[in-house]
Amino acid sequence: MRKTILLMTLLAVLGFSQNLLTNGDFEQDLSSGWTSETSGSVTINRNAGYQPDPDFEAMESLYSLGWGRLNQTVDVPGITLTLDFWAKFEIYGNSSTCWPVAAVTLSYLDAMNSKLGETRVYCHDQYCTWTNTPTLSLIEVTNPDWTHYTLDVAQEVSSNLPGVNPGDVSKVTVSLFDTTAGG
């Protein structure tokens, strides 16, 4: 059995202390602001019972082979942004040919929606073959509990993504992503 679960709440701040995301706190139905793409046996939903607080969280769970993505693309006024969220990552099973990964990704896009680069906050097993490149930055998660994450996007791009020209970034896509299909 290979399984990934990604639970997320308070995906709230992208920008200058304003929320650029629609329904970034998942308090409305996921059809408000979010789109999903799936391949395989994927469950994507929202519920108030995932974290011990009264508000809603989104959950993406994948069983066996495939992948799932819950995402939203927004126009941004530059890379002086903060991505702020709570998440809990869980993965089960492992295989050298079919390894599980759960990630929160931030893709940097130009005005034509071409991907310039990506940051992945991710939980993986020992077989994961992802590596940092000039356009891919990986931030490993090792804590299995609900954890608060803050990403200073300008710092991230300037320090870890030399292949991304900050001036070309005009949109970002925030995603909950999981896979057990080997990447």
C-alpha cells in the first residue's frame, strides 16, 4: 500500500498583508477559488475536523498509484510576497519505483502562464529522486505534526532559484500536491 495525505489550513497570506487567494482559508466550498486535477484514487475535500480548531482545512489523499493537485493561480504585484500556511504531511509505504510524496508547491509564472520555477515544501520517503536545480527549490518536511510554515518569496527566489528572473514573475500557483507515481 502506498498512500499520501496532505492536510492544510490557513493558506492565507500571499502579498503585502493581504490575502491574494480566493477562499485561501477554505471556509467556503473548494469550488470557490480552487481547481483540482487528479489521476488515480484521489480524495480532495474540506472539513472542520482535521485540526483541533473550529475552522476548515483542506485535505488531499491519494491511495496507490497516481497523483492529485488542488491549486489556484493568482496575479501578483511582484515577488515581495509571503506564503503563510499550516500543514500536516503523512506518507505511508515506500518503493524504489513508486514512492510517495506530499507537497505544498508555489510555482512562479510569467504573464503567458509559462512556469519559470517552483518551490516545493515536501514530505517524502527515501526513494524520492527530486533534487534542487536552478529552477526548483526543495524544502524538506520532517515534522509529522501540524506545523506553521512561512515562506518569504523574494528571499526564496533570490537565494534558491537563480534560474528564475524575479522581474518575469507575474503570477503564482499555490498547490496541494501528492503523488505515488514516482514523481
